[in-house]
Amino acid sequence: MTEALPLATADLPGCGGVWKAVPEDFEVEEVPAYPPSGEGEHLFLWVEKRGRATPEVASALAHHFAVPERDVSYAGLKDRQAVTRQLFCLPAKAEPLAASFLDPDVRLLWWRRHKNKLKTGHLSGNRFVVRLRGVRDFAAAAAVLTRLAARGVPNAFGDQRFGAADDNAGFGKLLLQGRKLPRAPDRFRRRLFLSAYQSLLFNRLLAARLSAGTWDRALAGDVLKKHDTGGEFVCADPAVDQPRVERFEVSPAGPMFGPKMTAAAGEVAAAEGALLSAEGLKLEVFERGRGETEGARRPYRVPLGQVEQVREGEDLKLAFSLPRGSYATVVLRELCR
């Protein structure tokens, strides 16, 4: 996460253990927003991949199906070092070639037509199955998971967002400042860099709320986001809104900075402005990112769903669900330390 993030369960002991000793230790299955109808001009592919990044698979599909890479879409990026299952989409005219696709690390499990193209974000969440090897304290794992299920998971961006060299966010800031990068990015990497910088600033504000113990508290001036609809409103009276926070109806939402995000008020707005000032920036600079940095609000916490845990010798096999855009590695960090 480029910078240390305080733990939401710091008062509890960790359970120890390691994950991703092999790709099969970390499984991710996309939970689609809707099933394909069986008719239409687009072809949905349910793909299982192992040890491959999502863009690499998209490129392999484009090559096999003889379509431009820009015509291959997917709802979200999935981990490389894992076994993952997710939807891809391409023009339905390519369907006759589906049965002949062969790749040692990629399998087409099924394909079906749909009337609309699959776009980024068209998923409701992800289901994770993780094996923690060499766990030293199974009771500690149960206590941490119980706490997270009750209070939520800090909605931090994980290390994947910032790149193997941890430089994505720095490149994003340079782009917003109108400065040149060592190498001109293509459209995908430009969007990645800008989003990484927004993510870094979000993580810093979340870290401050975790340190203050207010990441799951309604503060006057907070933008509160509804978990069921995504609607937003500014908190005028914490005494009125905190019960809704405790029922997990709403959560405080931090900024993905940009001109179209809902503005906070009072001391919350001042804290967000102080962060930008410390970076030597004003909010208006995000207009340079055009449609890629329009701005939004991201909840500081998300629900941990469908938790299952099974002890297998010295290992703990975990299963849980998170909403789209949230990172299982944040849960595992709380557990393993």
C-alpha cells in the first residue's frame, strides 16, 4: 500500500501464517452483476486463469479470436499470482472460435451471448478462497474475522494498485502536474497512474481516520454513502446518522479527488484540503485528468460477507466475499500481520 496503514484490529493478536505460497492458495471468483441473456451481439466468456494478469489474458483472447484488443473487455482486474475466474467480453461474431481456444494457463469454462457489452465495474463483488499456511493461533483468526464482520473492513487500496516498483502513484502526480514521464504511457497505463495517485491520497486519509478511531464514525461534514444504492449526503448531525452507520446502512466516504466528487464540509473538508496543500496541489489540478479523474467518493469501510473458516492441520482455509473494488489482501493483513 506504499505506506503503512494502521490496523483496524490492532488491539487483537494476529494469527500468523502466509498466503500465496502457490497460486492455488489464493482463488478469486467474480460475482457478476447480471447473467448473460443468451442473445445479443456480444459474447461473454467465463474464464479461469492461473498465474496470468487480466490484460495478458485479454491480449491472448484478442489474438485467438482475431479481434482488435480494444474489443475485448472485462469488468475488473484480477490477481496474477492466483487462480481466478472472471468474465471477458468480445463481439459475438467470434463465437465459432470459442471451442478451439487452447492455453496452458487459461480455460474457457463457458460462453454465452448478451445484448450489452461488458464494461469496467460491471460486477457486484468477488468471492475469495484463501489458504493460510502455518497458522500459529486459530483462535486469534476467529476473533479478527468476528471483529471485521461486525465493524467492516478498511476499504484501503492494496499494493497491487501501486505497481511492483511502487511508482504508479508518483507517475500519476507527474501527469497531473503536466510534467513528462520517463516513458510516455499508453491509455491504459495513463489511467492506471492517475487512479493510483487518487488511491494513495485516499489511503492517507483512511490511515488518519484509523489512527483517530473515526473510520467507522459519522463526523459532522462527512460525506456518507449508502451501501445499498450508492447515494450520498453530507452529515449535519452525527447523533442522527451514527445509528445508521452502526446498522451498516451508510459509511463515511473519503475522496477519490476530482471536480465532480461530492464536497465534504467543516473539519472534514479542511482535512482533505490540508492533504492536497501538503502535496502542493489544488483540487482544480484533477481537471487535467479529464474523464479519468472526474472524482468520486469511496466508503472508508466495506462489509465482510459469507465468512467461512476451516482448519486443515496447520493451515486455515478461509472463504469470504467483498464488494467490487475492495482488496482481500487488506483482510489478510489484519489476520496475519
